[in-house]
Amino acid sequence: MMKERIYRIAGHVVLLRFADSHDAPALLPSYEPFALERIPDGEEPVLSVDIDDAWEFHPVGVEIGQFDCGGNMYDVAQLPGGDYQFVVHAGDGEVCCIMQSDCSFHHCHVAVKATGKGLRSFGLNSCLMIAYAFSTVHKQTLLVHASVIRRKGRGYLMTAPSGTGKSTHTYLWYKNLPGCDLMNDDNPVVRIVDGHSVVYGSPWSGKTPCYRNVEAPIGAIVRIQQRKQNEIRPMGTAESLAVMLSQVSSMKWDRDIYHAVCATLGKLFACTPMFELGCLPNAEAARLCYETVSKAHV
């Protein structure tokens, strides 16, 4: 007997089927704001996942390499027929979780192998984040590495490599610009909806517990760089595409997924401005950024 849990994340329905030994709210507390009582009439889950400790894992397939998810590297192998296998390790090398997926990522099977609750949650959450990113990739949906602040009804994405200061900059907006709220601090979802770009909160927010079921039209995307003075400039489409390819979940070795990511990024920058902000961690940087980007809505 499997226990079903249903979620709507950025408009997409996700179905999880847990073995009796699992407690979904305990393992995945960040998903509760996105919970549904049932699958809405006329809709189909974009992703269905069976989660079972008892599933026996046997290494198979051809190792492709490693996948970077939230700063953690996971082993990836391709199975006969083109399906995928992901192995999530803890920092000490312990196997936390194993996922096998069909090539479309619409159906996955996950074995939670860690014993401690924290590592069990980490492994399962990591697999689900990967599966969600690739099951939605053909629906003009991207999982983006960014911190998102909302002001006056629009969401502004701050993106950069980890440790550059994304969270610091969104905090400076929150502290110095009245009416701001943080939508997500690490992995928001971006979609193209009716020709417009929209950003959504998600169950994945890095070290900041900001798991909000909220959405907003995107005002702009800002690439953060540390500099000795505050300055901002608009970025061209080609430059924006090159930068954002490194900030979205993708697998370059899978041509179908990679082309879908590139196509969605092309649509994103047809309707969304992007800027480069070189800045100090001060209030003036936040004010300069907002004053510039708030005037640039496409």
C-alpha cells in the first residue's frame, strides 16, 4: 500500500507515492506549502515518483559523469534504452539516495538508503529537484540558481556563482527599499506563460528556509559581481544567454534536454531584460539597482 502526496510547484502537478515506512511531511517539510488534496480534474502529473527503501539497487549502465545540483555533485549513468540513474552521496561519501528515471523524467523510482533523517531528507530532496527540473524542461520551465526579491508586484532575480553575494544583495533590497519580500533564496522556478516571464517560489531554497507558494511577473534578471564601486549596465541577448546557461539546471550531454533549455532561455530574453551589477555590499548598490531595473520592463 503506497501513500500518495500531491503537490503543485510553479503550476505543475507532481505525484509522489511513498512506501508505508515513509512519512512525507517529515521527510519533505518544505513541500507542504505546495500540497494539494487531490489531482485537479483534467490535469495529469508532469512527474510521478515511487519512493521505496526496499528497492534493491544494482549498479548498471554507462557512467556519464557528474551532475551539479545545488553545489553538490552526483554520479550519473545512462541505462540501456536511454534511461538515467543518479546516485546522491553525503559529504563523507555515504550513498544517501538512488534514482532511476525514464529518459523523459516523467516516471522515477527512488531508493532512500541513508539511515539518519537529515541525510534521508537531503538525498530524497536532491533527487526530486533533479527530476522536477528535467520533467518540466519541455514546458518552458527552468530551475534557476538565483535569489529572488519582489517589489511592487514584480520579481527580480539576482544570479551569480555561489558565494558572490546574491543573498546579501536581496537582503539589502529588503532592508533599504520598503515593500520588498523574499520569494526564494536559491532555486526559484522560471516559466514562460503566454509569452511573458514569471518567477515562482519553490520547495528548494538553499540554506535559507524560504519555501513560499508565490509567483510574480519578472521585472529583470541581474548578474551580481563584486567590485570596488557600484555600477550597472544592460546585457545583450547573446551575453545573457551565455551567462544563464551556467545558472540553470541542464545536462549538456542530453541533446533533447539541452536544446529545450536553450529554446526557453531564448524566449526568456525576448521578454525579460538582464543587467550586470558590479557592487559593494551597501544600501547604495540596492538603490542603484532598483532605480535602473525597475524602468526596464519589456
